[in-house]
Amino acid sequence: MADETPQTPDATAQDQATQPKSRVLAQYIRDMSFENILAQKGASPDAKPEIKVQVNLDAKKRAAENQFEVITKLNITSSAKESGEPLFVLELEYAGIFHIEGVPEDQMHPYLLIECPRITFPFVRRVVSDITRDGGFPPLNLETIDFLALYRSEIARRVEAQKAATPVQ
């Protein structure tokens, strides 16, 4: 038989008060550019593409209490494998506005740059797919992005840059 400790109503209320709460208030495309270089140059549409995706994240506190804007920035380039000729370039800034409560201050930075982009990513993926299809190419379905690994990589890069900038004594 399991040993259960009864919880008082106060304990339950306290647990709920410390639980992180977040809501997506809005999502939108902040900026977007799609350039179909293939059509402009009249190159062969039979080229096998090589796709490169660069991801950057940005988060800002908004004027309203507990509100943050988190921006996922993508730079996607496609070029022909054989010739290296560019086929298309897609630049996208997709923003989400979040209302966040109950996240400790020391955990807010990773929360904003890991959890928030994870929430908006399916919408970013759909926009990229639609734009590439509407731009005359097969729809590009982005692989899932590991925002935790991306965050850790950026923190490690910043630590290394700081070490390199600090003079040795």
C-alpha cells in the first residue's frame, strides 16, 4: 500500500502559485523576405538543392507587466549542389508575445529562449513551407530545432568570447 501524505489546501495553493504560467498573447511575422533567384536568372529548375538554415533568437521585455516578445529569426538559403548557384533566399522574423508568470528571475532567460520558441516553432515551420511553395519551389518542411542545444551552444560561445577578451594576468 502506498504511503500517501495528505496535502492541505494551503500546500496545493502554494504549489500552484509557484508553477510557471505562460500564455501566447499574439504571434506574427515581423519581417519577411523571399527572393526566387532561380526565376530571376532563368536557371534550370532541375538542380538538386542544398539547404542551409541559420537560426537566431531574441527576447525583449515589453512595457506591460510580465509580457515578453520572443523573436525567431531564420535565414534560409538554397543553392544547387553541383554548381553552387543560389536558388532562393528566405529571411523570416517571427515573433510571439507571451505573458509569463511564476518563472524565477534566474530562469527567465533560458525560458524565453528555449520554451517560447518551442511553442511558436510549428507556426514558423508552416510559414516557411507555405512561402517556399508559393515561391515556386517544393514546400520546405524544416526539421525540428533543438532550442535547448541552441541555447547551450550560444552560452558556450559567449563564455569562450569572454575568455578571449579577458586579458591574461
